[in-house]
Amino acid sequence: MRARGKKHIQTRREVGHILRERDVAMSANEIADALKNRTRRMVQANPIKVAQLLRGAKGVGSTKEVRQLDSSRQEVKIYKMDNYDDYNNWLNGER
């Protein structure tokens, strides 16, 4: 089986590393900010792209959470790494 989404595999790898390093769940916006703050900024991603890349990923759990913003409450989807080995196997196209 071939690697999943070969065009965006590097971005998916970096997102996986960020989620593995953090113990708390993160929104797509927070993951995109973390990608911008890395020392090697070879990967460019906005929150919409991050959410699309994590859709269907094995080993990554997602839940919805209500967060208080400046003047309103908003429902946000948050992602947390459950099992990095499953995520890495999913990236490499292994079963």
C-alpha cells in the first residue's frame, strides 16, 4: 500500500510531532500557530488545511469543545494524539 497523501506527508508528519509533544488537546488554529513557531518552518499550514489533513487519521482523537472567545462562545473541534504508532502506520500506508 502506498503512503497516504504523498503530497502533504511532510505536513502530516509535523502535525503528528506537535500533537505527540503536547499532552493537552489542541484546536486546528493552535496547531497551525505551533507550525509557524517551529525552528524549521518548511511546512506552511492554515487551520483549515490542518483540519483537512487530520480528517480520518488513525491514532488521533477528536472531540468538540465550547470555548469562550472575546465576546462570544464558539464550538471548536480539538485533536489529541491517542496512539502515535497507529498514526505513523496510517501515514506510511501500513495496516
